Amino acid sequence: GGGKTVKDEL
Amino acid sequence: NLFRIAGDISHLVSILILLQTIEKGKTTSGISLKTQILYVVVFVTRYLDLLTTYVSLYNSLMKIFFIASSVYVVWLMTSKYNKKFKEDQDVFPVKYLVGGSFVMSLLFHYKFTFSEILWSFSLWLEAVCILPQLFLLQKTGEAKAITTHYIFALGLYRALYIPNWFYRYYSENRLDLLSVSAGLLQTTIYSDFFYVYYQKVLKNWGFNLP
């Protein structure tokens, strides 16, 4: 899997 | 995915409701200035990555909108309409929310860097920053319906992010435990409000039936 975070969210 | 889009729309709608309420009524009565100032802090600390990372045009525009609108609301409350209404009941001790969020960000973060700590801080602060508003609502008792619609839309946004995170876990193998924990806390804080809101809406609906 890719990165852990969801920083592409708001 | 659908949950994420619905969540973002709900967030957008909540702010439009708030702005509409203030501009139409020319008063900020019943709105917690403390919560609104905390939102400025949340958005500014979360969206610092606007300067460093580009995700998409949509993402950047939404971030700019949330920062700008939160600053605008605080300006409306403190400058434009402050003479018409003085909020004596907005007295929730905000320092515990800020202090608690700061401690949580020191305990839970992905990297011990300035921006990562601030990002974590913004998640925890967002989770609790509605408390002064809910506290004010409880103190003033009778709230304007429109204020409750605002809080509902605002709470719904983070609640919709939860199925979105489930979806992303299964489809992208992505799991952000920090966001999920803070998001669950946030939705829990809203849950009592959701219940009351649901009851009232149902009740009113029932009364209006022919």
C-alpha cells in the first residue's frame, strides 16, 4: 500500500 | 468517493448557511465567537501545506475558501456586527481545548516536525472546537433553527468522512489512525446534538402532517 496519511483530504 | 464528496459538500453548505444567517439577520447572536476563532486556528494550522504541497485545484480552492471564510466570519463578528450584539454567555474555557489538543499533538504525530505537530494539533482542535458553540446553545436554550442546521451540516461533514476512511482502507489500503481517532472523537461530541436535532426535526415534521 501507499502512504498512510490522508492529507489529500480537507 | 461518494462519502468524501458528500462530506466536503456538507462542510461547504454549513459555512454558506452560517454566512447567509449572519448577513440576512445582520446579527451574530447565538454564534460562538470562540468556536469561530478556533476554526481559523484549525484551518490555518492544517492548511499550511498549501505553501509546500500541491494536491489538486479542487483541494487548494477548498482550503483557501475555508481559511478565508473563517477569517471573514470572525471579522463580521468582531467588527461589522459586534455593536449590535454582545455575547455574555460565550464563556467556555477555551484554553483547555487548545492545551489539550497541543498535548495530544505532542503525544500522537507521524513525525516530530513543526508541520506534522501542527497538522496533528489541527485534527484534535477541530474535534473539540464546536464545544463552545454547543455550550452557548445550551445556555441560551432556545436556538434559532438556522443555527442548528449550521451545526448539523458541520457535524455531518466529519461523520461522512468516517465511511470514507473505511472505503479508502479497503480500496487504497490506506489507514490514517490519527485522522480516524480525532474524527471519531469529533463525531462522538456531536452525537448528542445529532440526537436532539433528529428528534426535533421528526417532531416538527410530525406536527405538520395533515
